[in-house]
Amino acid sequence: MLKNHPIHPAFVHFPIACWSLATAGDVASIFYGEIAWRLSGVLHVSGTLIALITMLTGLIEMVKVDENSPAMKIVNLHMKFVMITWCLYATSLFLRLESGSLVKPDLLEICLSLSAFLFLFAVGLSGGTLVYKYRVGVKN
């Protein structure tokens, strides 16, 4: 069954959910303090690690796209958005680590998280375009 089914779609939901909730937690930490930023930190770690696997599965799917296909332009844009998103979330995460422990995010870390969320939205739009417009990964 998995032989004919792309694996990438099975993974994308996890970093999207973790990072979206992490960003919400970052904003909530301004109002609710430690409970929000601690949860946000765990979600940042989870999203950042799971995203590595998700990106690997995306690369596996990418090689199946014909280089001359108009979809390849969107694939490359999607990959750029993914890399920017990952770097912004990872930077936000690493800046809130002290001696291996999570600490309260400052305004910079929260702004990085919010910026990453905007790119995450672009990742979703470009990924949706690949599936729904160009039918990448869809068996006819």
C-alpha cells in the first residue's frame, strides 16, 4: 500500500501543528507567562526535529517530478520557503536555550517565531498548489 503512496503528506501535518501551536504559545507567553513559554518551547523542539524528517521525505518525492514540468518552479519555491521557515524556527529555538534548558523567549525570539509562521503559511500554499494544481503525488 505505501509503495504507491507518497510518504511526505503523512509527515507534513506534524511540524505544521507543532510550529503553529508554538507560535501561539509564544504570543500567549506575553500574557500567561511560564506555562505558555514552556509548552511553546517543547513544541518548537518537536516541530524543528520532525521537520527534518518531513523535509527528507519531501526530497524523496521531489525526484519524482519531471525537471521540465512547470511544477518544478513551484517545487523549488516550496523548498526555499521550507528552508527559511526551518531556519527561523530553529534560530528562535536556539536563542531560547541556556545550558541545554529552555528559557523565556524575548521579543526577538517571538518575532522570529511570528515571521516563521508567515513563511509556514507560504509553505502550505505552495505545497497545496503542487498537489491541487499540478497533481504532484496524485495517482490518476
